[in-house]
Amino acid sequence: MSDQENFWQNRRVCVTGGAGFLGSFVTEKLKEKGAAEVFIPRVEKYDLVQPEAIERMYNDARPDIVIHLAALAGGIGANRARPADFFYINLMMGVQLMHQAWLRGVEKFVAIGTICAYPKFTPLPFREENLWNGYPEETNAPYGLAKKMLLVQAQAYREQYGFNAIYLLPVNLYGPRDNFDLNTSHVIPALIRKCLEAQQRGDRQVVLWGDGSPTREFLYVEDAANGILLAAERFNSSEPVNLGSGMEISIRELANLIGRLTGFQGEFVWDTSKPNGQPRRALDVSRARDYFGFQAQMPFEEGLRRTIAWYQQSTASGG
């Protein structure tokens, strides 16, 4: 175990997206583990779609390890509104970052993919070997395919150059510091905000997209950060690996649970003119357990309680 404990000592780590939701937890944990330096390229200074900004970032960071978390991401509405942006920005960031990492002799590149890369109708639970057996769900296919190219690149660069790039597929994340903007947020923060605001206004109804039948799996953000760092420490193969909790819940059940935890007393009205997204999502999480010993720890209801408490505190303090 001492090798793993010392893994980050004297290593310089660049975390793209390190100021974001997941990135903030990853960077905190890196500092706890004693990483020599953690470099976070902020978008104001480094537009990672531009080749010259990527080169400048590598000159400034001089990393031993790159953890690529930066992404343009969002819920169904955001994906439908900006499919070209979701494709181009994610593709150009990832391809150039990995290529430059190889050119510069970076020791390891940790690429974060997305569950949206899976085919629309994937047998449950999603197994990594089924990743190529069909086209992704249409509303997020441009995003999912752009991120999927990182897997192809990781495998090609390992085969041709012996470059150590790994590719992880986290399921939908949630937790404190999530994005609660209703125009771009994912389902859990959107539900929390809608329920709390309806309760404050005394509304008796909350309108939600779709019919509530799709299922999703959720991973607490701190669990995801632990999984990414475990993989960085222990896993050296370009086989794709799911990161999830192994728990499936329908959107309807999720809404009822969040309603109960936020104290919302009204009813949910399902707007079936809006899309459902992918019918079901649940992961086979055995590969992460077998390859690098990762298992999610946070009970779902407790994770939701912590997320709700954080949001209430941040709005109360004007955050």
C-alpha cells in the first residue's frame, strides 16, 4: 500500500476542469495525497480548444500526469440547443490535449469519457464490451461520440507509441457544488431547485420533462473523485472502465424521493411532449472493482441530503 500512498509525491499533475464540479474534489484529494504541484488551467487564460493555448498550458504546467476533466456538458435541453458546440469543443480539447501529452513525454494521461457514449439500446447493466454495439441516444450523441474518440485515441497511441493513456466512463454525477442553473443542469440539481422553489412559492405542482419512466444511475461526486485517482494510481491499460454505483432508479422514483427530502408537498406533472432521453442506464461496475479496487461508498439518500443541504446553504448565503 505504501507505493500507492507515495504515488503522488513529487509528481506534478495538471487537472483540466479542475475548477469545476468534479475537478474541485479531484484537486482537493490530490493535495491531501501530497501531489507536488496541482496545476489548474482556467478557461479565462487557457482556451483548450485552441492549439496555442494547449501548448502554453503544457509549457506552464510541465505535468507528469494529466487528468482531463474539462468538458462542455449539460442536460438534454443544453445538448439539443448546442449539438455542434458539444461535438466540436469536446473533440478538439481531448484530441489535442492527448496528442501534446504524448509529444511531450507525459507519464500518464487520464481521459474522462461519458456514459452518453453507450448505444441508445444497450443491454443492462451496461458492460464496457457493448460500447460499440449501436448509436448513442440522439439528444446527446454529438457529445457522447466526441468523448468516445478519446478512447479510440488512447488505444491507438498505446498501440503505436506505448503511451500510457487510460479511459474512464463515469455515470451521472451529483453532490455539493453541482450546477443548479435550470438551463444547463442535470436532473438531480434541477429537481432539487424546482422542488425547493415551488415550496417557497407555495406552488402545488412541478412540471417535469418526459414521462418519468427512464432509469438512471448516479454516483456521488466524492466517490467519482476517489475512483479517478485510484485508476490513475493502479490502472495501466486502455480498456474502458465504468465508474458507477451499481444502483438504478427511475426518474419518477427520483422525483418522489427528492420531493420527500426537500419537503415538497405538491404533485409532479409530466410533460410528455418533451423527450425522455435514453430509456435506461445502469452500469456493470465489476471492472473498476477488479482492476483497481474501486467501489462507491456513499448511500444514495445520504448523498442527496448532503446535496440539498449544500444548495440551501449556498442560496442562503447568496452563493
